[in-house]
Amino acid sequence: MANGEYSVCQFFQDDTHEYVRRYVDEGEAIRALRHYTDNVATRMGVVKRVIITDGGDCVVVEWIHGEGIVWPPKKDA
């Protein structure tokens, strides 16, 4: 049984979406993000966006096809 606070959702080019992880810990959420942003479907453009949300349903990480991670924004060096 999952007991973390993070969920991972992928969005497709046809405007549908799918939760690929629910209520997992931070490590599992990051592993899922890496997997779902680096596979055949993403390289083909089928997956357009992947997000990690926290227990309050706030987006803590957002990846967009062709742009990479856009949230949180990169800090200037």
C-alpha cells in the first residue's frame, strides 16, 4: 500500500491524462518522472507533459516535451 504524498501524472497529445503513480514517496516520484520523460512515447511526442503533485495537489515538478523541466524554474548562476 502506498503511503507517500506524491502523485505523478502524464498528459498526452490528445489532451487525455493518466496517473502513473499515486501517493508514493519522493524517491519513487522522481524515478517515475525520469522514466516517463525518457522513453519511446516521449521521444515520439505522444507524451506532452509530466507533473509531480504533492499531497495538497500543488505541482512541485513539471516537465514539458521539447522544453524539459519548466517548474521549478532554474535559478540563475
